[in-house]
Amino acid sequence: MKKIIFYIAVVMAFFMLVNIASIVISDFSRLTEYGFGYLAGKVVLFVLFVTVAIILRKQVFKSNLES
């Protein structure tokens, strides 16, 4: 179960990073205050998914080495 959550978190973090990069590269000059809130929410979700992946990475790879 931890392995599935780890891989889902990694994939979601990757998609969030692509989405954030696309907003910053192409639409940064047109952002309103709501757009900045949307971008901040995306950054928070990215940090959350990366944190979950980092925490579970230690447990997933540790259990793989033991077995």
C-alpha cells in the first residue's frame, strides 16, 4: 500500500511541477490576485506531494532492501 501511495505522490508531484512551470513561463504577466492564489495553491500541493513521496521513499526502499 505504501508503494502505491509513493508512486501516486511522485506522479502527482511531476504533473504539479509541469503545471506550475507552464503558468510561470507563459502566463505570469497576466496573473491577477486570484491567479496568484491559484498558483500558490498549486505550489502548496506540489510541496505536499513531494513531502509525502520523500517520507514514503525511505520506508519503501528500506523494506525492499530487507526482503
